[in-house]
Amino acid sequence: MQLFDVYPLQPIHIERANGAWVWDTDGRKYLDMYGGHAVISIGHTHPHYVQRLTQQLGQIGFYSNSVHLPLQRELAETLGRVSGKPDYALFLCNSGAEANENALKIASFRTGRSKVVAFKGAFHGRTSLAVEVTDNPKIQAPVNQNGHAVFLPFNDVAALEQYFAAEGEQVAAVIVEGIQGVGGIRVADDDFLRAIRRLCDQFGAVFVADSVQCGYGRTGLFFAHDHAGVQADVYTVAKGMGNGFPVAGVLISPEFEAWHGMLGTTFGGNPLACAAALAVLEIIEGDSLMHNSAEIGAYLAPKIADSPIVTEVRGRGLMIGFEPTPEWSHLRQSLLRDDAVFTGEAKPNTVRLLPTLNLTREEADCFLEKLRHKTEK
Ligand SMILES: Cc1ncc(COP(=O)(O)O)c(C=O)c1O
């Protein structure tokens, strides 16, 4: 059987990894400034993570959601504390798209409405409604085009107010990333997030904070939306939550009432997934990784901005995007091929940095050194 060929692949065969580093089958060592799409939050093969998962696998790997699984409660309690949302309830699932599907479903159940406000440049996943509220018609099949989504300009308070004034009674939810990731590391303005909160309150709509990429401590606070001092009704998390183990969550404010059968999943919240998520939170908390993200991000970003081959830097903490000059439109490929550095991209030409949250000053310097070399060549 062949693999269904949907991914453009770099000609690299990755074999092992440690911290912020990965090695290919030829023994070449790469600096991972991308963490496999923001997934690696505590570093590759962190010893505590490996030990907790290994121990759990030997004890019980899976049982279904038909019995009490004590690790789920432990995870909910720990996540509530670390995220600063102890009064929210947790629904566990498997991916970012699935978390967003469930968040929007909860919003629709609660309001009895079916319109979702999303924004230009948004990415919320590739399944049913998640892709419908994603601003990319190329990845929407006809079955995904059901007229539920309305796309408004990002960071435009006036446009949002205007839409709500006309159609606010129809809106089930507003879904917004605190920092658009796939859209090019675009930070949501504080005023914009506050306007979403105000209008959702006024019109009885649900504020869904997609924190799949920008959340989990990456920006220095647990949620990127926290920088604006707003509380969303529902937060979705995935990526960094399991450091590579597929686990995702929906954090639901106490205003929502659950009923049996409302949501469900076979794999979501299985003991192995909970062990992975607990190991991640223990390390985020124990090693002050949110503080490290803020500190190393604040160190890196201005130094990147100083580079003569960079025209603009955006982001917060360890979620950084920058624009190379037109002569360096191939910068990403050059960093990978010539310097063994993984970075991400956002169309058309943004370089995205989403490294592990325990990136050290030395590793940041290593990246800066590689960038500096470019101007010497
Ligand atoms: C903001 C955001 N939401 C949702 C998703 C979808 O997550 P997943 O690929 O785990 O379904 C992504 C993935 O890149 C994302 O960046």
C-alpha cells in the first residue's frame, strides 16, 4: 500500500530527537525551531514525559469513557490550576479540529443558533465545521460549504460592531485565535478581543478562543487571549498539550450545563493521553516554562528584527513570525538545507518560529548566529 500523497515532504528522514534537537538517518543534527507545528512544548523525549508514558503503558493504556478514569480528574484539576481556569469543565478529545467542532457544537446547543463569526486569515482545522470557519476555500469541499460561517476582517472592531448590529441575534459563536498561526502570526488586538467579549455578552453569543496553536503557555501566559484581560466562554487546546501524543481539550465555562450523550469520543481522555498531558503540565509548571517562553521570546524577537534581511517581526513569547527581504524569500529552505534549522512557514513568505517552550538562551543564540551568517555570505 502507498501513502495517500497529501503532504509536500522535505527530503529528510528523521530518526531521533532530544530537547530542541532532531537527528536524521545520516546523523545530521538539526535545531528544531518549529516543534513539528508548535506541538513540542516541553522538548523532544523529555525524560519525565518518557518515564510517565512508559509507566502508564505498563499499567493500563486504554479504557473507554464508560468507566471512571481517575487520571482524567487529575488532568482536569491540574489543567484548571495551571491555566487559571479552575472553575471551567474539561471535555477531552483527540485533535485541534475535533476540539473546535465540539466547541462550536456546544455554542449551537446553547444558543439554538447556527451562524459562526470567524475572521479573515483564520485556521481552525480541516473537518466539517472547523474547515467551514477556516478562511481557505481551497481546503473546503462542497460538503463543508453550508452557509454557517461569516468571515469578517481581523482586528476590525467597526466591522464587527456593524455585523452584530445587523445579524447579532443569529450568531451562535465567535471563534478567534489569540494569535493567528497559519494566517501568519498575526496578534489579535486587545481592543478587538474586548469588543468580541462585549458583543457576545450583548447578543447572547458564545466566545470561543481557539488556543490550539497560540495557547498552552507559548506566549508567556497560558492563553494568548489572556494578554487582553478577557475571559472566553470556551477555550480549545491541542498541539502542545501532549507534546506529540494526540490529545486535545475543550475548556468550558461554568455557565454551560452538560447532559449525557451531548458530546463523546472513543479515544478522548484515555489513560495514556492523560499521562502525556499530565507530564506536560507538570513540566510547564515545575520548570516555569511560561516564564521561559516570555523571556526567551523577548530576547529573540528584537534580535531577529535587527537582522538586515528581516523587514518585520510579529508575535509574542515563543510564537514568532518574521518577513525576510525579497532577496531572502528562500530563507526557510536555506536555513534547513545549509544550516540544519527547522522553521515553519505561513503563506506567502512568513517564517514561523514555534520552538519548544524550554528553548535555552544558547539555543536561541545558535539560531541568531545562523541568521547572522546569512548576511556575511
Ligand atoms: C489555530 C488552530 N486551530 C486548529 C487547528 C487544527 O488542529 P489539528 O491539526 O490538531 O486538527 C490548528 C492546526 O494547525 C490550528 O493552528
